[in-house]
Amino acid sequence: MPGAALGLTLMFAELAILGAQPAILQPSGSAPAQPPAAPPHPDQPAPPPAPLAVQPPKVGIQHFEAGLDAAIRGDSPIQAQADDDDRMTVAVGIEGRGPYRFLIDTGSQTTVVSSALAGTLGLTQGPPVRVISMGGVSSVATARLYSLDIGEKSYPGLTVPLLERHHIGADGIVGTDSLQDQRVVLDFTKNTIAIGDAQSLGGSSGYEIVVRAHKKAGRLIMTNALIDGIRADVVIDTGASSTIGNLALQHAIRDKFAGNTTLLSVTGHELPAGLGFARKLQIDDVNISNVLIAFADAPAFRELKLQKRPAIFLGMRELRAFKRIAIDFTTRRILFDMPKGS
């Protein structure tokens, strides 16, 4: 099996614990910042770092045209569940047993099972593989699956890497190797996920914006995005709680620096990162404001050959600003259902 690129967990709740020094960011139109407080007395302990304050992302479109009402037909949507990092997990069956909670990760090339679950199920061991995550590169054990069941879909004959559950945050990961030739519909209003063919999931009905993408190593990459006017590549990453940018993008918008943090990957690696704030991300006619970005020299960018020009993995904080997103691996299209009033 080739090197498998996996998603990432970005834990902003751990900023102070991990030594971050975030600054307060004031998006345009917000209230003016308060004057700095007087320094503490030498005998008093220093106050904790101020929290990173940003407004929630908002979306809008240019040249808006009213679409038809959304209608998912055919395959029944799967009820999703948000984890502690606001990512979406679904119930999965393995070898006819379950259900188990798996993270849906469109930024991960490979499906993963936790080592604890593999031990519980007594899965057959496979060969070790090299895994590329956001945080680093590892050699990990694998297991063989005779069947992986998601809703009415069954995926036979998988060899999956084994990672620690406390790093994944779930019993496993559904990667893009289990999603090829399928459409994945994330309905953030109903908190459901539907996986099936495009026609049975309603085609283009109800989606105001359709963006074409390129496919590389199983992931869909949108190449026509602008981040504060800077052209960039965008990977939709449902396995990341927040958006990750490469160093090329950080260099291009270096005046937006807001502090430092540490990224914790699903392989257990820690990766230092800088925090920044983009006023607007534009993808075709879609505009997303107030985009919080963690910039890092992540191996996942190099694995996709995205390290030389600005690029981001767009995470769930920004994606949840939409009503629905359909990721169609068959036609290489990403469809956006805009919130009311956008």
C-alpha cells in the first residue's frame, strides 16, 4: 500500500496548555479594541494568554440565482454525530458487527481502524505501511477487513492502518478510498450524512453553486480559490476541525499573524503552527468570511505536491457555515447549498 495521507485534529482548546500566545483579532466592522491593561506587579503571577477571538465564518455568493428546493432521494441519509472537535462521525459495521463510530474524512486517502477495535474484533494482521499525516510520517501496523458497512453500502477486502483511538477521537476513519465513485452529502441543518450515487441523492437540485475540482491521490482539489486576493488551492477536509494553510500561504499573507499553537495529528505527532486570520475566502461565486487558519509545514501538503503555491485544507469550522455540501468523487464536483439570506 502506498503512503496513506490522513486527516488531523486541531485542538484550539489546548492553546494555553500547549504554549500558544494568541492575539485578539478585530475583523473589519467589529468594536475597537480595549486599551492594554497595566502590567502586573512583579510579585503577582502573569495572567494567562488572552483567548483568540474571531467572529464565526459567514458565507455569501455573487451572481446569486435561486435554486430548487433540496431533495435527497433514494439512499437514506445516515444520522451523523458531532465529536468534541465538531467533526462528523457515523455508525459503521465491521465484519457484521457494530455499530462503531467512524469519522468521515475527505482529507484522508485511507480508511483507518483503531488498534483497540482491531484487537476487540480479532482482525487479521496485515503488513506494516508508511502513513503520512498532517503532523508527520510513521510506520504503522495494518489489519485486513473482509467487509466495512456504511448504511446500505458495503466495502469488501480492505487493508487498513491501525492508529490509537485517543488520537483519532473515534473508532476509526472513513477515508476517500471507501468513497470513490460515490457522492457524500453533509447536511449541517439536519446533521446527517448521505453516501450514494449522485442521481439517487438528488443530483444538482437545491445547490446554488457547483465547483469543479481536480482529483489527486483520491482527494478533490479546487484550484480557482482566492484568499484575501491570493490564488490558492483548496482541499475540503471533513476530518479537520479547523482550516490548515501551508507556509507558502503564510508567507503571502504574513501581516495576518496572530500567534502560535500546536497541531495534534491522528498519528500522535505534534506540529508547531502559526495562527492567522483571512478576511475572505472566495471559491468561484462562494465567499466565506472570517477564516481562521493554522499555518504549518505539514507533510500532507508535500504528499499532494501543494507545498510550493498557497494552499489550505478547509476544515469543519468553515464548512458548517453552509446548509449542505455535496462532495462528488465521480464527477469531481463540489456542490454548495447556501444558507438562507446569503
